[in-house]
Amino acid sequence: MSKNFFIVPFVSIMILGLAGCDMVDSIKDNLSGSKKSAKPLDKQAPAQKAAPVAAPAPKPSPAEAPQATPPIPANVLASVGSWTITLDEFNKRLDAVKQAAPEADVSNSDVKGAILNDLIRQQLIVADAEKSGVGNKPEIAEAVKEFKNALLVQEIVRSLTENVKVTEEEAKKFFDENKDKLLEPKSYHVREIVVGSQAKAAELFAEVMKPEVDFATIAKDNSISKSAPQGGDLGFLDQAPFEEMGKTVLGLKVGDISNPFTGPEGIYIVKLEEVKGGNTYEYEVIKNDIINNETITKQDKIIMDYLDKLQKEIKVQVNVDLLLPKQ
């Protein structure tokens, strides 16, 4: 069978969904024969004698009469086979759409109709898939199982942690006990000189160590790095471009010039111009961050305690030889 076997019916469903009432009514009328177009008068066939009228067909007995489809319950918005969706359930779907796409106007009747049509089309396909046995495929069953497991874990974690709170008193205590570690991040204003050889680096190092010599001028005239036109200025760095520079900068005081060291583009000499940050935060500035972080810490402990309890109650075995086969 062609891979495109599904295209025609799906497109037909979309067309019927988008066509509007007039087109659907027209299709119904054409199928039922209730509206037959008359031929133009000048092309009508000549009149003929009326044929004998046949006796009316006997009416079917009550047992033979077609069964009318029962109306859907008052609280059901739509049904497809045995599947139903109530108005409350549909409104929850609309809320979910709004959360996923805040720009969507789910109060708009056209948007509501489009969402309902999508649900109906989905259920039409699901119903046919279940009838054809697609749902019995191992990969489908496994995916359903994994999804169910994920929902179960999510619900247990939610029930364990939803009432976990950190008070402001607890947050203040944490701040007082750790304030020397709660520091603003530092940033370092660095200039660099990069040259291609140790000999050139030694020459320039001797030059820049003279008090009267300007580091930026030497960098502009001699450096081979991209920062040379700016006098080797790298600006304020939160992170060093490479590990060796980071180690070197951390070992400098403001105004210090480093010994030459090797880096990705050649031999480097750096100067530390200024340091920002590194001060202790004010409590009010980081109070909310402390509360959030401590809440997560509490929640993690509750979950780990719960897992420890389960491991004592439920036997767990791991075949290490299969996980890490011997060489």
C-alpha cells in the first residue's frame, strides 16, 4: 500500500470541518437527492404520456423501522462513538491551550470550534486505530506504559512536596549562617598582550614592567590578538576565555602584570585593571532566592527519605555483570 494512503480521507475531514454549514448542508442535500437542479426549458425533452402510477410500497413494520440515534446527554458537548467530552472537560482543554499558547484567544467562537474539530478528528482516527488493532502494537503499549509511569511518579512527588514551605525566619537563619559565602559574583577587567614567541614575550614583559610604560600602548603596537586595536582591553570578564588565563588572573592584585604564559593563540601577558563585585549580599536582595533554594532542598530530602523507605520495603536487585561486563 502506498505511504500516502491516509492523505485523502484526512484532507476530506479537514475540508468538511472548514467548509461551514452551507457547504455541509449542500453536500447532505445532494447525497439525499432533496435538491435536484431542473434542466433549462429549451433543453427539456418533449412531453410524453404519463406512465401508470405504481401502487405505493407497503410501509415497513415497526420491527423493520430504522432505529433513531439517541440524543447525547445534556452535559455532553460532543461524542464520537463511545467517546464523549463534557463542557467542563472541554473548558479544561481550553485552559490548557491558553497556558501553552497565551496569545490564543480561547474565548473566540472560531477558535473554540477549531479546537473542538481537532478533538473530534483525533477521536475519529483513534476509534479507527483501535478497531484495526494498531493499539495492540508492542511499541504503542510500551509508550502508554511509560507515560502512565511518568504520571504516577509526578503525582506522588506532587503529593509529597506540595505543602513544603520555608519560612522567612528559616531563610534569615540560613543567611546569617552562610553570609560569608553569599557573595556577589566578581568580574575582572583584564588587558592582554599576545605574541608568537617566548623571546618576544620576554622582551615585551621587560618593557611593560617599567613604571613609565603604558601597557595598552605596548599591546596596541605589538599584540597579535583581536583585542590589540583596543589596547588589549578584554573588558570585564565573569569567566576567563581559557583555564590558564583564569588561574593567572585570580593570582593577581589590581594593577599587577602577569608573567608570560602559553595560551591558544600564543604567549600571553595580562594585566588586571579592576575588580567588581565580591561583596556580601544584603539579606533583602537574596531573600526570595534563599527561600526558593531551601524549599527545593527540603523537597529533595523528603523525596530521598521516601525512596530510602521504599528500598527497605521493596526488594531491588541489579545484575552488575550485565551493566558492566568484564573485559
